[in-house]
Amino acid sequence: VQLQASGGGLVQAGGSLRLSCAASGRILGTNSMGWYRQVPGKQRELVAARTSGGSTDYSDSVKGRFTISRDNAKNTVYLQMNSLKPEDTAVYYCKANLRIPLGYDIDYWGKGTQVTVSS
């Protein structure tokens, strides 16, 4: 099982980026999928998450600016980031709770993708 994230980069304040994360491998289903971010010296924090049923959870700092969506058929989660601020600069990680053969639900992390917002 692998999570492949993409879409990070450098953008000016006020700009937009879209992150994607696709789960692949022997997967029977996807439960929650989401995005976390981390800056040096700080703990990794939740940005946004979405369950397979459509419930969402956002960090207060991104509400109204970021939107998480999923394509369940493709086992892919997206994060549309608008009105980016310099404080959004971080390494963004995709996390997914996946059902694998034998019926286990396991958390997987993707490799981080750097998002840098210049002022």
C-alpha cells in the first residue's frame, strides 16, 4: 500500500494550490483521508480530514480558505488551498485510514510535500 502525494510548490500570498493524494495497492476500502502539516520545531497538526461518508473536519486556521474533497472510486483525496498565507508554509502530509485484506483498518502516511507561501 502506498500514498502518493503531489501538488506542493511555491506561491505568493493570496494565491492557490491544490494537493492530491492517491492510495494504491491492495486496498479493500478507504475510511478517513486527510491532510496534516508540520513546520520545523512544531508538532504535526491536522489541516483537514474527510470520512468516506462525507463528514469533514478543518483546523480553525484554514476554515473558509481550504476545501477537502475525495474521489472514493480513485481512492484519492484533494486539498484545495485558496487565499494562502505565509503561515501556511509547511510540509503537508497525507494520511489515510485504509482497510486492507484480512479486514484490518490501518493508518498510512504519505511522504510530505512542501508548500511555501511568500509574502
